[in-house]
Amino acid sequence: MRELNLFQPAPYLRGPYIQTILASNRARAWGKNPMVEVAKEMIIDAGDSIRLQGFFSPQLGKRTKGLVILLHGWEGSAESSYILGTGRYMYTRGYSVFRLNFRDHGESHHLNQGLFFASLLSEVFNAVKRASLIEGNIPVFLVGFSLGGNFALRIARMCSSEPIERLRHVVAISPVLDPNKSTRVLDSNWFFRWYFLNKWRQSLKKKQRLFPERYDFTNVLSLDSCIEITEILLKLYSPYKSIKEYFSTYTITGKALGHLDIPTTIITSKDDPLIPVDDFYRLDLNNNIELIIHSYGGHNGFIERLPSTFWYEGKLLEIFEKH
């Protein structure tokens, strides 16, 4: 099912770049955030001696409506403004919130020696499954943004063979479908290339400081494209023979999502500057999946009006309240 033009932002917010930039602007996280005030750090055993960091915010003194698990995008974190903003919205409406950090994101580089790769689905799946058990028999909802949306959809697919018992609905916002296309689009845009390379280099430097006997990224840090850095890191620190093989491990185009059993909602926009919309129209979907393609929204944006009214937050609440 496809719904078009449900999201109509104010005219001054209809540009894809302003939507994308404002979505991650720190101003969104300003002000009191009761979710953060009660958050407890948790280190999750994700299997195979892998540890992932998360932050759990329970509803104190009252019954929770459910648990919302949030997955950030690449080089984001549990402290990204869109995660903090969405978490605050759900928390103040009666939901407990769990914010997961992927390996080597946020301040979690010290927890594992190995590098983060987007192919590492099993550890994220295990972490989500264990987080879903924190509060007992309540409904659980999974929401992912960008690369986190890609993880969320792959987790939904895994649930067909290994169910997460209390998981009721999965939502992917601006999910990456074809990482090869998205990475090359990113590299072709000077602003996004600068933004992500800067964050990635800082992450790699942090990893090298923590594990100097294992990593020397001197040559890697001088490269000026995400494709080039990916190719070198794969060659030095992964089992993959090529970037094509690596990207194929988390490509979810065509029929890849055709057999999802769990109710799933995918939200994207025609004007997303990082995720080409064509692949969404070619998805082979079943009746468990709702696909929403807006004309506007940029990447992770969907801002209706300033300072912080986001269309998808109301949509999340509508979905979750049904359960």
C-alpha cells in the first residue's frame, strides 16, 4: 500500500536539504528531556562476546504503554538529535524507550576490538531481542532511521525464522535499500561527503587510540571518499573479497522483503538527497507492509513546522496506539 502527499510541510520547509539538515540539528534536542533524566546505561550481551551499549528509560511510577526501541543511522548514536527528539515524544506519551548504539557508535568503541560493519546483523538482532525482554509482557516496537531503518527491516525479515515474541510493529524511516547506490550518491555531494567523512575519521581515530596494537589508519584517514575508505577497510579487516560482496549483505531491494510476517511501515520521500526513491517503487511487498512515499521530507526529516513538529512522530503514535 502506498500513500502519497500525506505530509505537507510549510512552504519554507519544502527543500530536501533544509529538511535533512534540520532533522539532525542539535536545536531539536534542546530543552528538558524526561527520557534522558531517567535513562540507565545498559551493556547488552549480543552473543559471540560482543557487547553493545544501550540506554533504557522506564516509565517511573506508572504503567508503560509499551517499549519503543530506537536505532540510529550511520555515524549517529543514541545521542543523535533525531533519536533524542523521537524518544522524548514517545516517552512523554507513556512509552518506555530503549536507545541502542551500534558497535563503534557513540561512546562505545571500547566495548569491542572488531570494527563496525553494516553486515553485522546478528549482534544487533540479539541486542534488540534482549532489550525487548526488559519490562516483561508488554508490546514492543522497533523504529530505525536511515541505516538503522535498514537494520530494522532486516530484523523484521529475521523474525520470520526467529521471532521476537513481543515485537508488534517495525517502522523504517528513510531506510537505506541499496548501499552501493546510497554511498555513491553521498560521495557525489560535497557537503554530505564532508559531513560523514569527518564523523567517520573521528570514529576511526578513536578506535585506533583504544587499540593501537591492532589498528593503524594513517593511510585510510587521508582518503577522500567513503567508497575508497570502505574498500581499504574491507581488504584489511573483513572477510569480504570485494565491496560488491559486502554491500550485497545488506541490500534489501526487489523481493528481499516480500515474506515479512511482522507488521511493518516504511516511510520515505521522493526528494531524499541520499536514498534514491526508485528502488522503493520496485519493492515486492506483501499485505503486512505499508509503504508511505511523500513528495517532501528529505532524509529523516518530515518536519511540518518549526521548531519541532515532525510528521512521522504522530504516525508512530497512531501505529503504536492500535496495540
